[in-house]
Amino acid sequence: MACFKLSKKLIKDLHRLIADFWWGPKGGKIKMHWSKWNEMCNGKERGGMGFRDLGCFNQAMLAKQGWRLIRYPDSLVGKVLKACYFPHGDFLNAKKGKHASLVWSGIVWGREVIDKGSRWRVGSGSGIDIFKDRWLPTPPLFKISSSPPFPGNFKVDMLRLENGDWNSALIKHLFDVEEAKAILSLPVGSFNHADVHFWHFTKDGEYTVKSCYNVAFECRGFIEPSKPGPMQHWWKILCGLKLPPKIKSFCWKLCKGWLVRPEKISVSNFFLL
């Protein structure tokens, strides 16, 4: 999983085996699957069971290899891949190519989710394009959404004063209220510090497979970014109860309306729970 992209057929077969095991065979027959696999993969705080979607997990594992190329470009693997696939550029802008190896193809696929969860941390700002690069703390785009008020390529360091602070008057004049507020909330580094690519969804800015999996799962449209609500609060309470797993599973099925009752059965060969 950490080296190659698994085929969709293999992932689908693995999901089917896991689902069959969860719903449980009885007497050589398979019980009815009362929920879609995508719903089962939702986190427990969203009403799911927290199963891992293996496609998203595969992508997150491959993205970890890509993140190492960003963090350690002078490593042996980084030098070899750079010489083969992007000798005159960088990993983030490298193309897959027509005759790419399976390893490189998988890393490029993993890079798609890196683009969704990473952004630039402003150092000097001289290497960050104001309108093209991802540098605002505003997911999921992390970019300036308004149209450029002037032509040409402009760097973030043009928005700073000589003492290193943000030019608040210029920023408020060029951008709308929300974007100006987001820019001014960013800490600024010294002009001597390089701009750094970091992971937005962890406190220390370092990539983790867990946080990347969540980004990949949401990007595939399986779930929408949730807002705190009464049901989410209830699921958290249920998960925190000190009860046997079978009792929690029973409560979960009860809340979902998945307990089999005679009036819900329309096919005679389904086994009752």
C-alpha cells in the first residue's frame, strides 16, 4: 500500500470481504448489508463505524512518500526520482510522464491529496505567488479567490513593510474583508527565512497518514465537512459509554433503524438477527 497504487477491483473485493465479515455469515449464508460501505467508513462521531476506505488509505500512504520528497529533496531516493522525472523542476509541479514506473505513478497519485491539505508558510514571501499559490489559512482552497486587481506575477513579500510587518493599509485596499483578515492573521517570518511547505491539518505542520486519510475521504465526496449538531453530539456520547461492543453495536443499529423486523422483510431467504 505504501509503494504502489492498488487496483479498484482489488480494493472493491477487499471491501466486500470486510463487509461480509462485519454483517456476519450464519449457516453458510450472508446476512443483508443494511448500510452502504461509504457510510460504514464514516467516523463514529458522524454515525459510522470508522472503517477505513482502503482506496483513501492507499492514497494517504503514497502521499507520505511524496511528502518525504518535499521535506528531504537531497535524500538518495529524492535525487534518483528528480533525475528521472523532474530534472529541471520540483516535485509539486512534476508530470507523470508516458512511461512512468508503478512507484512514480503511485506517488503522483498521492500528490493529489497533498495539494488538498498543504500550503505555504510565509518566510520571506519572495517565493510565493499571491494569486497562484496556496498560502492562506482558509481550507479547502487556501488561495486568493478574488480576481487580481493588477496584471503580472506578484509575490507575497510585496505586501510587507520594510520592517517585516504586513502592510495592512495596502492589503485592506487590494482584497476583500475576509481575505484581508486571513492575510493579517498570518505570522510573518524574517526576510532571511525561506518559505516552507507545511501540512495544514496538524498542529506542528508535519504530515500524518491519519489527517491525510481524512482529507482524501472528504475530497472523494463520501462525506461533507460536518458542523456540530445534536446527532454528532449523540454519537460521541454513545462511543464514550463503557459498554460491551455488542451492546454499542445494537444501539448503533437501533438508531440507524437497521434492526430486522418481520414487516421489513420482503425476501424469504434473509436471516433474522
